[in-house]
Amino acid sequence: MKQLPLTKQQLIAALISLSLGSVAQAALTINGSSGSESSARVSWGGADSLSEARKIMYNSSNSSAIKKVDNGYGATNITNAHSFGSSNNSFNNTNSYNTAYRGGFNSGSMIPISTDSRSVAVIDAETGESIYEKAADIARPMASITKIMTAMVVLDAGLDMREEITLDPEDFVGPKRASSNLKSGDRLNRAEMLLMTLMKSENPAAKSLARNYPGGYSAFMRAMNRKAQDLGMTTAFFGDPTGLDKRNVASSNDLVKMVRAAGNYDVIRRFSTTKSYDFYVSNYSSGNRTYKANNTSSLVRDGSYPIGISKTGFINEAGRCVVMETRVNNRPAIIVILGANSSATRWGDAKNILNSLATRRTV
């Protein structure tokens, strides 16, 4: 069945139904599930993220109250997650899993691979075990991986997602020159800016979200670094909300903590794995237009792998980067890849890891 594009009205209704009041770490009950427990059906592979985002945002009757789920250390139950099995590479519904990190680290379950990127971390999200590491404790520039933290801080603030934001010239000024399909004077609501930030990685959208934060841009940057401290990211520093600032650094192991915490925001799950979206952009000066945007991740666009969270990044100092959450061989995992010297290296390492996970022996 062909998916219909998500309309602007539905996108507005999307985050209205979330009723982003106090905190926006969304513990949602959707897809006909019921009960008071904090559970949600998770999209794996990006294939149904757009329709699931519509359900989350458009159907308020099935949404539980929004509350804080996890600070990055506790447990979160995800029910009805899809599995990517090694035997036939088919999707099927499986039991729930718990993302609490409980286990020690040992080498017995390490996946037998080599990678070409400068820093890599692969964590079994069920046990907390490191199953592959390469220079994983060294802080490195993270580029647009930054935008996951940007999204969490925006959602934590409980702002009105219907509020229209206008891009100012200062939103296009940053530590580096970067291309953008947006223009000064473009108007989108906060929800659309967030989708633009996570899916298309538009830097002016991220900058505008920070600028329109309570207390302004400086308060937003303080909130980003405070959030990193709260998550135990001891190597992390954020100098801007886009990732264009080479001072934005963290180790791969610390970015595992960030991705894991982001998994408790269903909006981040859906938006970061949405394949494409047609934005209707209003602009008083240059006229209105449609901006057809695609996800920056080729793995999300392709849909062959089960991906529950995704974000790519690139600046010269960082190299090609990607973080993702996946569920392979009935086991959840978080993958962080930093410092690849090319897109081919980044995606080659990612596919190597995903395929190795699919054949990994599990007990």
C-alpha cells in the first residue's frame, strides 16, 4: 500500500497530540496497544517511520501521558519490536526487550570484524556489553551527530510545536560555510524544523531551534552541555547546535550513551528514520515553495536494515560519521562510527557490522 505524504496539518497535529507540556520524552502507547505502562511499537528499518510518526502525532486517543522515561542509565521496555534474523533476513514480531545496561564487558562475544573508520563502538543494548571497539574512548569531532542532542534539548523544554519560526540571516552564519536549501525568511513550525533537523540535517533549522529556546541561544548551549553531563558523557562538549563547530566532540562510547537516551523520545525515533518528506515552506519575500527532502542516511532510504534511530554527520575535522540503533538477530545494538575518510568507508563499516551481528551466535 502506497504511503501518503504527511501533510503540514498532520505534522502540526502530530506534536499537538503529544501535548508537549512539561517534558517531551515520549512514552507512548500506540498501534492499538493499551495499558498504563510506558511502551511503544518501534519502527525498525525506516520503512514505516513516516506512517508511525503520523499515528503518534495525529491520534491523541491512543497516546499515554508524556513523562520522563530514562536518563540514559535506567531501563526502558520496548514492546512488539521487529527482528532482523540471520537465517532468512526477514522481519517478524518478537518479544519485548530491556535496554538497561547490566552486564560486564568481556571479549567472548566480540564480533570478528575489522573496520576502517577511526573510532567505532558497538554495544549490545540488552546486556551492555561492548561487542566491538576501536579507539572508542578518545574524544573526536562528531559533526551533525550533534543534532540528536539538539533534538533532545528542544523536546525537554516542552515548547509549543505549532509555533511558527522564521529563519533569520544569523541562522545561516556559523563556524563553517555549509550548503542549504533553506532561505532567510522561510517559515516553518517548530515540529517541521525538528523534522528538517533530524531527517535532512539542515543546519539553519537546528540553529533556529536553538535561537528560539527560552533564554535564547546561550541558554540552549548551556542546556546541551548540562544534558551531556547528566547522561555521564564525560568526554563531550557542545559548542553549537549544528555540528559545524569542530569543538563539538565526544568519544564513541559517550555517543552510545546519547543514542541510547534518545531512544526514549519516540519523536526522535520516527523523525530520524523518516525516508523523505515534502515540506511546504512559506516565505513573504521570495514566495512559497515545496522543499522535497530525503533522509541523509542511505541505509534508511534503502530500508534493507532494521534501523530505529539514525543520524549522519560530516565536517572535514570529523570525517564521515554515523550513529544508529538497530535490532539484529533478535538483539538490540547501538552502533557509532566516527572518522571515516569517505562515505564508502562509513557505509562499508556499517554494513560489515550489521551483517556480522546477523550471524553472531547468541545464547
